[in-house]
Amino acid sequence: MKRFCILISFFAPLFTTACSEETDLRSKAEHYERLAVEAILTNREDRPQRVVLTKTVPYFGETSPIGIQGALVTVSDGEEDVRFADKGAGVYEAPEGYHGEQGKDYHLTIALQDGTVYDADASMPHDGFRIDAIDYAFAGDKKMGLDSLWTLAIWGEDMETTDYYYITAGVNGEFYPFEMAEVTDDIYFSGNTINGFPITTLTQYSSTRELYGDCAKYLEEGDVVTVEAMTLSRDYYDYLMAILLNGAFSAIPLFSPQPANCPTNIKGGDGNVVGYFAACPVVSSSVTIDDPFRPYYREASQE
């Protein structure tokens, strides 16, 4: 799934020895700029809630997206309007401690300095499953800096409803970026008790650590590994799958370059906008590494 192809068709004109014509091929995106919105509201009180606003760049452009400053960003639950402070570089952050609540509806409003207004609605679903515990098992090369793989398993319970998830793993509080996370449904354990299901992996290469930092470090005794899962609405799941299929998970930050044909729930600005506003509950569990090379040992009853 983590691949994309670019199909370019060339219609060749007839050439003669009498004349030649130089053709300048340019990407339309070089002249068409959009607002890119990254806005995920979670129920985690211990984490900052952020909205990131940037300008899209040409598909073949080599520049990074430019953050949009000076916007008025608010989130409302129908009872309270919360303003997100401009932290610079296109990042807007809610007051400390602010978080979403499961079952509530939220409305995002973005007013740019030029008077253009964008808005979106999102409802936070209830947790799709419960994680009681996680464990790890070594499954790769033991040599430092080379290919090393750990499988991460979970114990818990999935709800009877069909649910969708964004699942990522972290080491010592540093989490894998978008392109190394997983977007999935609950087809393998829907409505059942989960006993040691291998939900994701940690893969370490020296090159990935250079790119992503300690989330891709070689596991050592004392490291704390965390599995985190966000329950997604079906619409947000479809959006993330569209990005994945467009190959945009290979780009950090998101929308650099801009993926094509992805849905959005952001309205306004004559449609000159990409991105999504989502409200997602988060569940997580952690385990401390005691022996990086051991197999699973946790029983289903352990927490």
C-alpha cells in the first residue's frame, strides 16, 4: 500500500528537419496554492491540542510548506468557544489542559488575515477497543545498527461495533511519524477479547534513526515502548487511506508535496483547501524493556 505511481502522458508532435520547438512542461501546482489544514482533537488532557496551517507547495517543488500566521482559530462544542493561540510557523495551540470528550460534536473555524473563512465539523466517537497490556518479542537481527525487528502484541477487548484505527508505536515518548504508522479496521478481532494479538512492529535501522530520532532507536534494557491507538470515524479513516494510497505518508510534514484526490471536510475559500478536522479518542499502554531479545511472556490476565 505504501507506494504510488506517477503516470505522465506525452503527446509527441510531428517533427521535421525544417524547424523545432522547445516545450516548457510545468506542473499546474506551481501556480495553484491551497490552504493545508492538520487538525486532530483528542481526549488526552496531558497533550497539547494543535491546529497546523500551511500553504501547499508544487508537487515537484523542493521547498517546505510555509506556515500561515495571524489566523483566528477557534473550536466550539456548542457551549464554549476555545481560541487556539498562534505559536508561530503555522502552529495554533489550545490552552493547557484543553481536550475533547467522547460523544461530543465540535466545530472548527479558521479566519485568515485576508478575510477568508474556513470551517469544519467533527464528532468524537467512543473508544473502539480497550488495551489492558502490551508486550514485545524480538524477531530480527541482533547486531546493533542493522535490521532489527520487534513485534508488539496487545491484550484487551474490541467493541462489538465495526471500528477504525490509527495505530502507532513510540520509544521513550517519541512516536513514529505518519508514514511508519498503521491505518486499519478491526476485521481481525472485531467484538472479541484480544489475547496477544500482534498489532504492530518496531523496525530499527541506522538510517531510520537518523531520519526520525529515538523512536527508531535500537531497543535496550530500560527503554519504555508504547502502543497508541486512535479510534477514527469512518470518514476520517477513508481520508487517511486516501493519503496512504497517494503516497503522502512518505512526506513530512503532511502535504509536502500535496497528494491528489483526497477527501476533506474543510469548507470555505471556494474549495481551495486540503486537509481534515478530526476528533479522536486515544488509548495506549506501555511496557519496559527488560531483555531486548526475549519472546512474549505476558499472560492474558496480566495488566
